[in-house]
Amino acid sequence: MSNQNNQILKNTNAQILDEFNASIMFDKELYSQDIKGSIAHSQMLCEQGVLTFDEQKLIEDGLLQVKDEIESGKFEFSLAYEDIHMAVENRLTEIIGEPGKRLHTARSRNDQVATDFRLYVQEKSLSIKDLLKQLVDTFVNVASKHTETLIPGMTHLQHAQPLNFGYHLLAYANMFKRDLQRFESSYERNNYSPLGSAALAGTPHNIDRQSTSDKLGFTAPTAHAMDTVSDRDFALEILFNIATSMMHISRISEELVTWSSYEFQFIRMSDEYATTSSIMPQKKNPDVPELLRGKTGRVYGNLISLLTVMKGLPLAYNKDTQEDKEGVFDSVKTIEISLKILNEVIKTMIVNVDKMENACKIGHLSATDLADFLVQKQNMPFRTAYYITKDVVEKANSLNKDISELTVEEIRESNDEIKDIDEEIVMYLDLRNSMNARTSLGGTSTIQTQKQIENFKQWLEEK
Ligand code: ARG
């Protein structure tokens, strides 16, 4: 091989290696956290007499200039500097000269990246929490308009008992409330500052970790340097929290797809959130909830991917951990847009009350109420009442009626043991009465649902 060819091959290899090794093309997302962390670090070094006042001032002003350059698109991101940390430090030194080289005193990229990434995760936990709060608020508002709208409650996707639609929606308000609380508790648990852990074992410099922790809004410094630089539990937690929240988003999306189908027609999605087919001119497709459901997969993938990266790592820092970021960035972006979109879909959906209520007349939804009546009024053992009710259901089927439409005579004719049943049973089998009979705590009756709505409103106010 000629010398020239040899050189080209070497250059090509170097280029491939840089591309493989570098994280700059994705960790530039962390520029603002990196600069914030560096400013806090420099201020602490100055307080401790490691940097002079003048040096610190130059560093801080220089870092703010780098930030400006990045935000105005002037900053050149190059593979020559492996990651955002090196790129910022290098540019700082270009701007201010020798003092720039003092910034990294008592710091390693290992604690630096752990700090930047944790700051990012903490900031995002708060903004996702806000979006979840808005979503809960929307579910509660729509629910409050439908506490008397009947909808068939299902188990096994088969008609079971009548509910009100508000109650059904409140189930999702509860899910998203738990999600919000999960982000909140992760935030508390992880709000500790890695900065000052250095490479893995701390530093001989006279640093003040409490000072940087305070400046960055953390509760306190972490307790163990080696654990800190190799720990990515905070990233796993946000990935899990996002995955769980996406799972809830996916479940309501599945219902939206079903409810808007021709067979159900319970809701119509606002035209803004439905799309047309390129071939079938009559179609209106629920692409948005389908995409919300579909995007859940990648978010699960990101969680499994980082769990897998972490499982075999010896202490302390290993380059494998560089693989922690892209999945988190992707999951964060996915949940943010998903929560915003779902919020709008729920706000703007058109509820077809008649279709929901008519659907309740199929499937003998109040059958359990007959059995409950026999237990309560005639002191009958539940299992006996259950079999008698089956006979009444059969009778209704033979008459092509729903159990809620039977006359007292028809009920009496169904089984000898109830040939004298009080005529008030007819009221008990009425679908709305059946829904309203479920007054137990957490039950579906309109009164219970309204109480639950009040509790939610109070909770939202205090949030
Ligand atoms: N680029 C690395 C990351 O994203 C941070 C630097 C630590 N690297 C190192 N070789 N000590 O995790």
C-alpha cells in the first residue's frame, strides 16, 4: 500500500472512531445544564480560594458567552471534542485563555456528566409533572359534564354493569394522578448533587460540595463518590415513570379508537385530531390515538435498553453509561408531546350520549341488581339469587327484551320462587337506578362520582 493510501486509511479509521466514541451529537442537549454546573463549580472554587476572583469572573462571563453562541446557532459542534463537556471547556479556553484551563480543577467528566444529566432529569420531571396536572384537570372537567351519562361498563370487553361516563373518565384521572405523584417522589429521592465526586474517589482539593449543591438547587450532596459516578438510577426512574404514564396513555387511546369506531360511535374525535385516508374519501381515521398507543413501544424499549446497559457494569464509571442519554431524551420528548396531544383530544372530543345510553340496553346490565334485590329484600343466599336471576335473563332473551324492560308479570313468570316478587323490582332494574344504586365508597353512582370530582378539584387546587 502506498504511503498516501495508508494515510487515507488512517484518517478514515480516526474519523470512524471519533464518530463511534463521541456523544457530542446528542449530548449537546445538555449544554445549559453543563454551563450552569460549570458556573456553580467555578463560584465554589473561588469561595474556597482555589480560583481568584478575577479568574472566576472571566470564566463565568466566558461560559455565558458560550451559551449565547450555542443559543444563537453560532457554535460549531465538532466531533473533535468528544462531548458537550469538552466542547464547552475548549471554547471557553479559546475565548478567555489560560483561566479556562483552571475550570476543571477538582472535577472529572464523570461527576460532571452525572450532574448535568441529573439536572436535566430533574427539570424534566417537573415539566412533565405540570403536563400531567393539566391532563388530570381536563379529565376531571370532562367527567363533571357526564356524571349522569350512562355508558356500559365492561369486563372482558363484554357488557357488565351500567356506569356513568364521568366515572369511567375519572379512572384515567386517577392513573395520571398516580403518575404525577411518581414523578414527584422520584424528584425528591434523586435531588442530590453528584458534583465534587470527581473521577470516582473524591478529590484532595479543598472543595465545598454543599455550596455547589445549594447553587444548583439540590437538597444536599450525594454521600458516596464512587456510587455517584456509576449510578444511573435517576435515569432509570424517569424512564420507568414515563413508560408507566405512556401505558396509561395507550390504554385510553385504545378506548378512543374503539369508541370512535362505527360499531360503537360513543365519541367523535374533533376533525383536527382525525385524519383522512388517501384512497377512501369517506374515511376519518383515529391516527392520533393510534400513534399514542404505538409510541408506547419505543418508550418501553428505552427503559429495557438502559436496564440492560447497567446490569453488567463493574464499579465505577464505564463508558457504557454514555448510552444512557439518547433513550432518555427520546422518552422525554415522546411523553411531552403525547401528554399535550392527549389533553387536546380529550378536551375536544364530541360525546354521543344517545349512543352510549342505548348501548346500555344490550346485555342485561342490571341483572346483578335483581340478585342483590333478592338478597337484600328476601334474605335469599346470593348463590340462590344468582341462579334465579339466570332464569329471568333467559326469559328476557326469549322475549327479545333487555332485563330492564321486563314487566313485573314477566319477571314473576320466570321462576316459581319469585312468583310473588314485589313490583318495586321493576324500579331496581332500571339502568339509571342500577348505576345510582352503587353508592359505596369509590362506586359509580352519580353522587359518589361527584364526590370524587370534588376531591380531585381540591387536590388540583392544592397542587
Ligand atoms: N461522554 C461521556 C458520557 O456521556 C462523559 C465523559 C466521561 N468519560 C470518560 N471517558 N471518563 O458519559
